[in-house]
Amino acid sequence: MTKKIPSVQIKSENNVADFFYIRGIVHYEFVPTGQTVNQVYYLEVMERLCENVRQKRPEIFANNSWILHHDNAPAHMALSVSELLATKQVTVLEHPAYSSDLAPNDFFLFPKIKEILKGRHFDDIRSNTMAALKAIPQNQFQNCFEGWTTRWHQCIVSQREYFEGNHSGIHQCGM
């Protein structure tokens, strides 16, 4: 008997889907209010992302030298999304389960946006969020990727065991 896995649905309330690299934001869009982030919606986002990479970073698009890292949300792992990314020859970096500490949005981008917007009141959250995204200097994106690399090395060395903090005592591969 085949067991059906329940789908997880996330309802939008001013959520932003964003994708960035070492030099800054490549693509972002606000999830429409009330939109469920499911595989159909995420597939559309992936199509727009691929087009933006093609337009904004044609050199990495042409030789397929970019890597997509997204977490294990059901919409991200859907077969239709995997097939699209395979068709577009996008390399996807596997994300270990329960590892939000490896998600640059969680440890860098969202806290940075909160820091910029903290203590302010405004009528238009979207335009202020866009301004906050654009206000992040390139060197901070570079620092983020250095931190991301360190976190991945910690994950590998710890053999995916749970850890928090710096753990500078861990001898990191190649560092």
C-alpha cells in the first residue's frame, strides 16, 4: 500500500523569494498575498530565476557555472522543479535536513534586512524591503559566502551532526 505524504503549504504574508550570489541580489520577488508556496508556484519562480541569471549573469549562465542552493522544503524538492533545473543544467547543492544554519537567507540576508528596517514604521513594507536589499554592500555578500563555506566545512567535519556557534576547534577541511 502506497502511503501518501502530506504536502506542506506556506501562506504568504509579505514574504520575499530572493536569490543572491557573492556580488549581490540576482533575483527577488514578493510572494503574492495569500499565495501558497507550492511546487507550481515555485516552478514559476525557478523559471524566472533562470531567466534573470541568463540576463544578468550571462557568462555563468552560458557555461552552467552557477549553483543553486535551496533548502528541503517540499516545493523545492518537487519532481517538476528538479526536472526543470535538470533541463536547464542547473547544479543544485543538496541541503542537509534540519540545517537552517546552512541557509544564507536564514543566517545572513533576513537578519540583515531586519537590522536595516528595525525600529522604523512605514506604509509600504515591500518598497522598504527592496531598498534594504539594495542597501547591502557587496563586501557583505562576500563575507556571507565565506561564512557559508565555513558552515559547510563544519557540517562535513561533524558528519552532519547538530552544532551551534563557531566551533573554531573543529579543524576545517582545506581552510
